[in-house]
Amino acid sequence: MKKYPAPVPARRPDRKPAKISVLVPVYNGARFLPECLESVLAQDYAPMEILLADDGSTDGSLAVMETYAAKDPRIRCWQNRQNLGMAGNWNHLLREAGGDYIKFLFQDDKLLSPAALDRMARALDDHPEAALLASASYIIDDASRLVELRDHFPAGISDGRRIIVRCLERPANLIGEPSVVMFRRALARRGFDGQLRQVLDVDMWFQLLEQGEFAYVAEPLCAFRRHTAQQTHVNSVNGAAANDDVILFSRWLARPWLEQKMTRRMNFALAFTLRRQASDSARALGARLKSRMGLGWYGLYWLGRKITRPVEKLKRKLKLKMKPPTR
């Protein structure tokens, strides 16, 4: 297969600079890639560039990319000279991007509305203090059937550090995957941390939220596809991300400002997440967090979780029925 070096971004003098860079990392994504790209090309928003980087696919993804690039001059695509891995490919696309705003879209995900990019960009335009924006989103299956609605925040602007605390109190990626966010390129120069295999996006969101506020659009604008071939599932099965939580929690709990905001709820949530991990570092961190809150409090919170979890699942089902999919 022919290898394409990453091109130097070309700026055509007869075209306005792109405001948004839509970045699509590709690896064996031929099955869903057309649906993903069609959702981008259907956007009402014009000043954008679309960059696709293939990381050594063997399933015909490159042919799909080239077909779409021939249709639309806003698309640039290439195949990396060597496999960079997930974080490496994401960072490679970031370095090539020229837009003020970055919109990742995974090869198996899609935008739900032709106005999705416009809605996101306008929210960042209207709120220069916001470093990161996310929207409500749908989870879909491999047949594009609606599985779940995710809508965790009130519409508008929230304190960035407060959102970090809220995510750690679950703990969960309440913000969402790269496909459901948009952020300012100027604040993301550090890139994604390749030491992390699974939660590298959460770590990046936290890095951004330390620098600014969080903007949220309550309308579902993006869909994240859940299927057995996606990297999230693969990492879970092969244990590649087994130490991610320890690295993430240790890194952020070392922040002086966050230590001042630690609550019993956060101590419990982090310790509860670490309880099933086999590594010595996970056990040590979990024990330290338990001792902070006391075993009696830990038992009380554990009981509360058992009681409230079924209620939370019921709420999610009701939300999904009340909010039909965006067309």
C-alpha cells in the first residue's frame, strides 16, 4: 500500500482561512467512515477544513478517504509513514490543523444536525472565556439505532474547575469523547498524553478546563457509536488501559487547588473505582482515599450507591423517551 507523508498545510490565497478544523483519525474504519464524512459535508458551516489521517489501515479506509477528498477541496487526507498509535495520530492531526477551533470526529461517529458545527462555533464565539465546549449526545449501536441520551450539564457556561471536580466525584467522563466536544487550538498545544491509553481525552479536557470555562449546548449534536470493534472495547478486553485511572487520579489529586475541594463523595468515588484493579499502585491509592474519609463513611456511601443506581438508570431511560433524536 502506498504511504502518504503528512502534507504541509496549504493555504489557498483565494479561500478564507478555516475557522474550524474537523479532524478525523482513521484506522480500519471503512465500514462507518462514509456515514461520518457525509455528516460533516452536510454541515451549513462553510469556513472549515477537514483533515483525515490514516494510521496504517488494511481494510480499504484509504480508498474511502481519497474518494471523498476528490469530491470536496476542503478535505485533505494522507496515510502516515508509520503507525503512530491512537495518541500519536490525534496529536499529528492537531499539529496539522490551522483552524481556531478543533472538532475531532471519530471515524465511526457522526454529527446529528447540519447546524451542529455552527451551533458549537457560535457558542465559543459568544463566550471567549470558554476553553472547552460540549453538547448533549446520543449513543448509537453498529446499526445506527439510538441506545442512550447523554445530557449531564445545564446549558450555558460553568466554572471549568468545578466541572473537573464533578467528573471526579462520579468518577466518569461526563463531558464525552472527542467527537462531542469542540475546543480552542491555542489552548491545546500540549496535545494528548500518550502515556494514557483510555482516558487521554479526559486528561485533555481537564487541562483545558484549568485554563478557562466550560460551555455546554443541551441539544444533542453528535452521536457516539458503541460497538465491539471500537478502541474503547478493545482496550477493556486486552487490559491495555489497566493503569490509566491510577495515573489520571494521582496526577490531578496532586493539584493544590483540587486538594482543597476534596469531598467525602470524591474520595469514595475514586476509591470505589480503584477497588477491582489488581495493580499495587491502584490498591495503595484506593487505601489512601478510604483512610481519608474513614471506613464508616465509606460503608455509608457504598450503601447509598447501591440504592440510587437503579434510580439513575431509570432516569436515563425516561430522558431518552422524552427527547427524540435530532434529524
